[in-house]
Amino acid sequence: MSTHISKLKTGTPRIWTTRRDEKKRRMEKVRSMLNGVILPTDHIVDALEVLLVSGDRVALEGNNQKQASFLSQALSNVNPQVVNNLHMIMSSVSRPEHLDIFEKNIASKLDFSYAGSQSLRIAQMVEDQTLSIGSIHTYLELYGRMFVDLTPNIALVAADKADRQGNLYTGANTEETPTIIEAAAFRDGIVIVQVNEIVDELPRVDVPASWIDVIVEADQPYQLEALFTRDPRHIKETHILMGMMAIRGIYERHQVQSLNHGIGFNTAAIELLLPTYGESLGLRGKICKNWVLNPHPTLIPAIESGWVESVHCFGGEVGMEKYTAARPDVFFTGHDGTIRSNRAMGQVAGQYAADMFIGASLQIDPDGNSSTVTSGRLSGFGGAPNMGSDARGRRHDTEAWLNMITDKEPIVRGRKLVVQMVETFQSGDQPTFVDSLDAIQVGHDAGLPLAPVMIYGDDVTHVVTEEGIAYLYKAQNIEERRTALAAIAGVTPLGQRHDTDLNEKLRQDGLIAFPEDLDIRRTDAKRSLLAAKSIEELVDWSDGLYEPPSKFRSW
């Protein structure tokens, strides 16, 4: 060793295995409880009190649909005198005990992506200073940070089955399980997995045993929600009108072939209009061929009538298991027949490989900024910011992407279509278009350094309402964007301030289009256009393969 290097390295020699040594120390404390890697069900709370150390970063699996419900309940039952001040890392805060652990002083800090049904409670707890928020993330952002500065000390995840060696089968609802496990396992975190069943032989191995430390058979299957099912009976004629405008004025105009649909009756209407209205326009084979989305039941008619070439899923959907297994040409499936969902890769695909994202929001301001965080609700936004942003690292071209170019400079780039599809008023007569997002005040009250905006206005290319379409990507300046948006804002305060005398020029310049500009008669927007008008008809389309949960059955 040179003298120069030797001088720089003087001092106490560094130990390079502190994380590994700490993991070994903790695991030795539970060795007597384990049979190999298998922990008896009734020992889970005791094991958590030994394996967890106050101040740990804990990744608890909670997707939109799949919940590590047994482990989350066990965590809420640990003694806060033994385990406290945990830093929770969760993509979705969906169950009561996810927040109970903060009220019990087991956890103190939260980094998350989406709160959904717990959004009201989490807002109140932040106000009461029962919990502190690190950041509200997109899914990809949260997963990414698990490999950088939020690496978990403990990972609590769920799988369908395990064998006695500890190999995992995650089945149709793999979702974020491998991502969380990898982030923990390869930096000497402890991986604890609840499974529905321990078996001698797995249908396939989704995660190898060498990544796993503890397997526990849950006392009941993990919670799984049918989150992406929309009953066609609740699709209104307004949704159908907006769907027709979107197909004619966006999908057809820009030749959109790869896309992601958000959850909602508006997008469900589009899916059910493809085999009817879309077919009448001669668009099959020209649009909507490659999808990134969960297996929406309302997509069944489009699949069965030959519109869909491929669907890559973030997760599964209750009742769609047999259908997806029977359509391997469309869905990504294993040799056992179940789909291989992957939330992290689905987000990557939706951000970089899809031409278009179309979704909804609760509020949109005059500049097109939008958020689902409203007064008293700290819901987060999940994957929408990934889907609904222009990926500036994209380099491959498609017709839709190139169609967004408005400059004539020698160096230009295409652009992803980011579409907001909203009715001008939400339920309760709350206007969707507002002068200022509630998110600004909510963020201030929560002590966040930035307002929790879901999709920034400068990423939005189109907005669709029941009044018409605003082609925001064509605007030459911010004033033109604001004017185009106001023109389709209906009788909201924003729309009422709009000078309708400007509409004709806006139409001529291609900045807005009303239904008549798209050869659509409002009176044609009837439920008779839907390829399926009920869940029962979706079952018929699937030849009985779709098995909807009982709450969606009307027969």
C-alpha cells in the first residue's frame, strides 16, 4: 500500500458487515421459535417484538388490492413499550390498523403513496400531530427510494403459498411483493411473509427461498379487494357522451395504440364503446391495442371482439382469475395459468411505453393542475403522477407521440398524451374546476414543503368534459391554455367567467372541440351503445369465465 493511501486510511479499521451482523443477532433471538423458516401462526406478535427495534424502517405491503392484513394486525398488537417510533413505508394506507399503530405510539413517521379509504382519518391525525409525514410519493418514487435512502430494516409482505423451504408463489396478485423483498433482502433487512397456505410443491416459484427469512401461515387469507370493477349499470349517458368524444376526438385523431386507463365510469364507458361505437368508425386494429392496466371486467367485450392484443397488469382483480388464465395470448401468464402482475414494472411501462394516460381528478385549477387531495382528505395519488407525466427520457417514437409535436425547430421531441376526463361538477354539486386547489392549503396544514399536486398542468395535453375537449397541447401560451380550459368548464365559476364570443376562434384554431365538431349528436349518447349493460352481460361475454364477487351480482 502506498504511503499516500496509508495516511488516508489511518484510524480505527472500519467494520463493513454491521447490517449483516445486526440481522444475524436479531434472527438468533427467534431461532427457537422457527422450524426452518416457518413460524407458528400464534407466535407472530412475539416474533415481531423480538425482530423489530424501535426506530426501524418497516415496509408493510399494502397495495390498492392486496393487503398483508395478518401481519398488519399483528404489528398493531405489539407492545409499544417494547417497539415504538417505527418509520412506516407503505404504498397504500388502506386498513384501520395501518393508522392504529400511530395512535398506539408503535409508529411515528409515514412515507406513503395513497390513502384511499383512510384519507379523512390520516388528514385528522396529521392535524392532531399523531403522525408525521415524510413525503407523499408516486408508486415508482417510493419503490425507488427503498433502494436508495428508505431501505427497510424489516419487510412485511404477503404471498399465496410457500413451500417448506421458503420459496414463494404469489399467483395473480404478485403486485409489489418482489420489489419490497428485494430492497430489504439484499441490504440485510429481515423479510417476513404471511402466506395463505404452506404446501409441499408450488405451482411456480415467484420469489426464491434465499430471499426470505420468516414464513408464517396466516389465520385467514390476505385481504383482496375488487377495486377495479365498475358495474355497467351505473354508467350514465353523460359518461357515454364523454367516451364518444374521447374516442373520436383523441383516440382516433392521434392514433393511440398503447395506453393506460384510470379507474372510473368514464373510462369504463370507453372500454364498452369500443366494440360498438369504435367499430362503427372502423377503428379496430388502429387504436387501443396494447394496454397497461389491471384486468378490468369492462375490457372483456373489447378483448373478445378482437380489439386488444396485450394487457400487462399492475395487479389482479377478484373474479377475473379464470378469464385471464384462459386468455394467455392477451395477458402475461405463467405456465400454471395465472397472470404475472408487477406493480413496479407496470408503472415503468405506463410511464415510458404507453402513448397515453387518461384518468380523472377531483379538482382542476385554471392552469390545468389537478389533485385528488381536497379539504380534509389527504388521499395521495398512487401511480397517476407516473402515468400522467411526460417521460422526458423517452426516445422511441410512435404516431401518437409524434402527433403532439407543435414546433418546427430542427430538434424537437414527441410527447405523451395526458388526458383528464372529468364532469364539470362532482357529487354534491362541488365544481371540479376551481380557482385554487384545496391541496395548497392541505399541504400547508400538513407541513409539506410542496402542495400535493397529482398531475401538473404543463403535462396535461387534453381535458374532456361533457361540454367538449380542450386541446391544451396546441396552446401557444398560458393565456390560451386558460381560455381553452374555461371554454369547456360548463357553469362552474371558471366557465361562467369565460367569454363565449371567443369560442368560434378557439374552434377554428383547434384549441377546443364540441360534440358537433366531432360529428357526434348528444342525443346519440345512449346506454344502448354499451357492449355490456350489466355485470351479468360481462359474464356472458366471458363465456362464464368471469366470476364477479357477490356484491356485484344482480341475479
